[in-house]
Amino acid sequence: MEVFTSVKSLRQYLDQQLLQQKTIGLVPTMGALHEGHISLIEAAKNGTDIVVCSIFVNPTQFNNPEDLAKYPRTFEEDRAMLEKAGCSAVFAPAVEEMYPEQPVLKINFGELETVMEGASRPGHFNGVGIVVSKLFNIVRPHRAYFGQKDLQQVSVVSQLVRDLAFGLELVICPTVRENDGLAMSSRNRRLSDAERAIAPQIYKILAGACDALLAGEAVNAVTTEAEALFKAAPGFTLDYFEVINIKTLRPVDQIGPEGGNAICVAAFLGPVRLIDNVIF
């Protein structure tokens, strides 16, 4: 496995692969890897010849400086996991390599900026759009792999690919969960033992709400009940709980055809903000 810290050296390596007619897969990450990330590496290995994993804690997508400072950084552990998984190359640039100058470009994703993560984290998706665009231009992958857990990010990146005509295929992979249902996330490392013990309540409430909706209960009633459960759960502060249309990400009053809706949640557990969703 090759490790690159500069755009130039990575491009030289990838140019050689392209000369050999190799296909390239990209798995963008911010490090602190877990089995969910490794599932993306496995999917990329199955779909392309060369798998590039980027590890870059992107400062432009953090609207909270404390969150940026505390984001886990575990490069040596990540490197070992990627090598074991059969990753071809790691791109781990410094901030100065990715941003020689502070970017002035602003990307507005329209209504996606006004709901859920967009509403709660102003400027977040502008930062996501900039860094993903830079990675697509640097790596020039044939396929890029993202996880369903970050459902709204998937919608943002999909719009980015359409609007800017990036010549690649997006591959969306299922959320990987712990045995107790908690969605795997790099932020889980920041949970105390006591917080980790109650964190699976997020998925338990999500799954229960999904079952209730499929059983015919009204959206408003299910949402109200879920909000009450979070309020009653020690340690949790709910940011949002929304039943949405999967295409528009707008809240709905009635559920549509199979696969057309999702329930999305964001909640603080202590100081750690966790997100999850189920599509139904």
C-alpha cells in the first residue's frame, strides 16, 4: 500500500495506473476508521482495480471549532486497517496541501441547506462540497463510495456530481452497525463508557418509529412519540427527528411508496453529536 501526502505524488502514481487501463475507486474519509469505512474499501475493491482512501479532517466543514479540535485523529491505526483491508493507496494531505490559500468559493445547495444538517450546521455543506470537489479533481476516480449513514451528505454529493458534470459513478453503501444497533461512526470514540452504553437508544427509537409508520400510525403521532422518548432518555438532547421524502429531504405528513421515505435523527449524547437514519 502506498501513502501519499502531496497532490503531485498521488497524481503521478494514478497517472501510471491509468496508463495501464486501471479503474480507480475513491473512498473519502476523515480518518478514525471503523468497520463501516472498511466496508466501503471492500466495495471499492470489488468494483475497481485501484482503491484510494483519503484521510483528511476538513476544517472548512466544521462550524464548531471545538468539534474540529476534538475530532479523533488516529492515522497509524487507520493505516494499519487499510493495509490489512487491501487498500491500494492512502492520500493523507496536510491542511496546507489541500488549501494553500483559504478558499473563497461558496457553494449553495439550495433547499438542502435549509433542512436537517444544513439548518443545524451553517456552512457545513459548503465545506463538504469544496473538499469533495477537490478530491474528485485530484483523484479523478471512476467510482466514489459513500455510506448511507450520512444520508443528506449523499444527496449533496449527488447534486454536486450532476451539476458540475463529474464523470464518475457514485456508489452508496448500507450503514454498518454495531451488534447493539448503534451506527458505526468515528465520533463514537468520543463517547464515555456510560454514554456508549445508552447510545443504541437512537437506533431503537428509529426502528420503533419505522415499525409504527409501516403499521399505519400517523406521521405526526409517531414523531411526537419519538421526541418524547428522546426527552425522557437520560443524557440525550435531540436536535431533530424528521420523517422525510427521500428525494427532496423535506418533511412529509404521509409516507409514500416503499423506499421513498426515511426517518432521520440527530442528537447530542453529552457533548457528542450523533446522526442516523432508516430508509423505508
